[in-house]
Amino acid sequence: MSTRFKIFSLFIAILVAITLISPAQAQDGGTGWGQFFDTNGVLQPGVTQNEVSMQADWMPSINILGNWGINMQATYNVYTAPDGATAMTPSASTLLFMAMNPQESGLLNANNQVGLGAGFAIEAIGSLLGGNITGQELISNIVQQIGGAATSYVDSNLFADAIINGQGSAWSFLGDFKSDTWNIFSQLMGSSAQQGNLYLVALMYDSCSNAPGGCPPDLCQGNPVACGLPPLPTEPPPGTEPTPTPPPTCPGPSISQTSPSSSIVPVAPNFPLVVGQDPDKRGADIQATVTIPNVIYTWHEPIYENELSCRKNPKGGADICKNVKVFKGCRAHRESLPEQITNARVTASLTDSSRDWIIKDLGATWYGAFIHQGSFDLKRYGSPAIGCGGSSCSLNLLASKVPFADPGYFDLKVQVNTAGTFFGGRMITKPRVLGGSGKIRTWVVLPTLIDASTSGMPLP
């Protein structure tokens, strides 16, 4: 058994032990849980609950775990308070991948969290697997919890009071039937039993607009301020003339554009020789990628309903009635618009300082030294894959066995042109030029592998 596997197994064993020691925990302190629970841990009236499943870029795109019954959609139980505060309980598999991708999943946006120790163990494992903490940091956090430095014990009948009053990180046993902890976590266990998912941790967001999935439409219609929308018009006092108001409208469209990523790097070999000295003519391999996330375009559709409007008949008889359209609110639409790549350039060019070094320094010692080929179109040495899929458009190119004939540094550049984005025949974002850069160093044997300098000066 490898040392790495032994260490990882030790982490898991310690996490399980912590789970048994502190089954009910509140982390990060803070206030706001009083919007969801009373001081006995019972769910407040007016809090709505529904289960939501959604596609998420940070969940695995290939359902390799489907045969194990693990849902590859992000799945939550969502509790929404009347003022828009949101508590989300992710399923165990969703929580694992949220911890592996805390920024993209919105985990870092949570103001505080309450859960069972097993949930925090899953979160810790996810952080370790995602490279967000080291094994040493994980052990340090666990030792702090065992020593009481990370959390404080509270009685199970006072657990709800502690999280409502924001007394900091705390833990408690589940206690007897109808204790605070029992009432709070029976909500999680009840949802798990009904829906077939394991819910262990509740994440609290001060506003539903900061939570994954955003605000529920029903809340926005009844309390638009909680969703960041203008408030509903107020009724004038009795006996006063109403102030004319403009007809209701929906918010204008908005655009969310995530920064693209790009890289161009040498991948093999570690010390590429100029091909004139390499009997195998190996050359060098260079990997170039550009990834452009889809533009998220949000627009709002006004909703109208026909209502019967009646007035008295001035000539007597039955009232005069007709159907009129009445504005009932707005329906938000989110469109994921691909930004297609129309052209790509991938090049390698010998730097000016390396050119000078070959002509002046190397040429002074080795008669006849000259520049053989100072630039390359790297697309000649591979088949670029350009296309759109899922939530992004991308360029991928592996340029294989590029025959560098000159020693020195080469500037690597990848650059793409985009077509912008369109919706309904209208341009939403303008075309862009995107890309990145890197370097590769090639070597010459004079007659051994050195710093490619015969004058004592370092290679530029």
C-alpha cells in the first residue's frame, strides 16, 4: 500500500471520528438563522421549501458515477424566507463537488452554514480533492476541532438560540426528541427520506440573488424588493387623488460575461534540441488552448392577464363590461449564448535578443552561425479543434514535432477572433480578439548541453 494512500485513508478515518464527536455543527457564526427557525429549532411560518435540480458547469460532465445512483445534476432543497434570505441544503454528491469548486459553485458566497458532522466531513474531503487545502491544513483543522479551538459546545436545547444570536462556531449532540438540534436536523433527515437524496448541510445566503439558482418567481412577484427589483406601488390614503403613474414595465436586459482562459505551453521534451543536432529529429510538442464561456443574456417578458372591467350604464340597465389586459409581473429568461471562434493564429517566433545572440555572440565563435527559421505557423503541425459545446466555445491544438532549428527563446502566441453573440437576430456582444502567450527554450550542444553560450554571457 502506497504512502499517499495510507495518508488519505488516515484523513478519512479522522474525519469519520470527528463526525461522531460533533454530529451537529454551526460554522462561521453570523446571524440570520432566525428568519428560518424559532428558538426551538422549528421552521418559521412563511418559509417556503422546494427541491431544485439544475445543470452546473462545475459538476462532472460525464456521468461516470451514474451506475452508482449519483445524480450529476446539482440538487438542492431550497428554503426561502419572506425577505429573500435563502437556505440551501445540497445533496451529498452536490456538496462534494461544491467543495471541490467553491468559487464556481457559489459555496464561498454563503454567509454561514449549519449541518451534521458527516456533511462537514464531505466538505473537507471535497476541499482536499479539489486542491483547495493541503493534507497538513486538513489535519490542523481537525486537531483544532478536537481541542475545542474551532467550535464551542452548546447544550442541544440551546443550539437554535446560539445560531440565531450569532454566537460563533458551535457544536452540539442531537439530544433527546424535540430538542433544538433534533428539530433543526429532522428537517434535513425528513427531506432526505422523502426525496431519496442525502441532505447534511444547510448553507445560508442573506439574499436569494447570491444563492445558486437565484430567486424563485413567486417571491419576486409578491416581494420584488427581496429580488433586487423595484417595489410594488403603494395604495394612496383614503380620500386622496391617486398620483398618476407610468404603465408598469419590466427591467431591461442584462449581460454576464465571464473572462475567457487561454494558454500555450511546451509539453515535451524537457530540453528540446535543435533538429540539426537531434538524430531522431524529435522537435518539440506545444499545446495551445482558448476557452470562451458562453455569454449569459437575461431578459424579462411582461405577463398580462385578461380581467373583466365594468362601469355603470349611464342610460340605466346592466353595467357595461369589457375585458382589459392587466400587467401581472415579469418572467425572467436566461439565454446561454455561444461566442463562436471565426479565426485562429498559433505561432512561435524567435525573440529579438536570441536573434542578436546567434548572429553576434554565437557567430563570433562558430563561423557561419545564422538564423535558419525564426518563426513557425504551429497549425501546420497539428489539427486545431474549434467548436462550441456545453457552456463554452474553445480552440485546442497540439502541435507535434515542431522542427526548431535555432537555439534560444521563442515567443509562443495563440490568438482567436470571435463573431460576438446574437439573440433573436440582434447582436448582443461585439466581436473580440482573445488569446495568450508563452515561451519555449531550445538548446544547442557545444559540444555538451550548456546554456547555449560560448562567450560566458547567459542566453537572452
